[in-house]
Amino acid sequence: MVRIASLLLLALLLTDIGAAQAASKAVKTSKPRSQTALVLTAAADAPAAPVISPGAQLARQYSPIQYCHGLSYPVTTWMQVRDFQDKHSPAAAVARAGSKPPVTTDPALTTIPKLEYPEAMRASGLNGAVAVMVAVNKDGLPSDVLVVCSNHPEFSEAALLAVKAATFSAATRDGQPIESVATLPIDFRP
């Protein structure tokens, strides 16, 4: 079955090459056109930009792969990332006409807990890479966490314990603390 598909693909490729060579000979034998005409023809023959569906646009915007680092890989879907951010991020303030936009700051870690390399992973000697989304409340405490990327479940559990023990300076909007979402890359070394 695979061999037949390969042969059909090869035949299609050879047909395309033959058509391209025939078109090339036709261009060489015809009288030369001006350079501008060639440019316009090339632009007119260019394929149209692909249409991206709204669902695909959302998948790109919330893709968990953008948070992965090291040897980690996504362990959540883009829908889980979107739902987490929508649940814990305040709606953007709409600036009135003539007023200046709101001044916002992001949350920042104030105490970083000690990362404990999982005992179950000591024999493997594997380096861990985890990305965790954390919802930071108005008091600077983590209210919810989501592992977005990881290279092993043991590292995910250790990262969750560390993030839940962390404290943050809350994000602000016009000087007032607000709930927000931060993403933390966490690395483990044996």
C-alpha cells in the first residue's frame, strides 16, 4: 500500500517537473517581455494567503508550546490554558476617550521556595523542566496552579509544591492590586 502511494507521488512529481520544463521552454522561445511585466506576472501568479479559522487562531494564541523550555513538552491543551487565563485574569480596563490608559504592573516573585529534586528521580539523573501557570490573588498568594509543560510527572508534582509555597507582589492597575496570571519556568538538576 505504501509502495503504491510512493509511486503515485513520484509520478505526480515527475508530471509537475515536466510541465515546469515545458513552461520554461515556452518562455525562452517567446519574445522577451519587459522586466515590469515579469514582476507583475509573478505577483499575479502568487498563491493567496491561507485562511486561518478562528479556532486555529485561538489555538495559536493560547498554545502551551510557547511556555515550554528545555526538554519539556505540553501536558495541557490550548483550551485549558485559555480557560485558566480567562478565569483568573481581570478584564482589560477600557480607557475613555481623552483619558490616559491605565498603568499596570505584572506580578513578581518575592519569596522563592527551595526546589527539592524528587527522590524518585535521583537514580535517573534526568534534568527536569516544568512550566507552571499560577494565578496570583490581590494579596500576592497563589490561588490556583496549572502545569503547562513538563518532562516527567514527578517534576510536575515537585514544581507544584514549590509554586504553592511561593509569595508574590500582586499585579496592579492604577496602583490597585488585581488578580493576575504568571507563568514560571522551573528547572531541576540532580
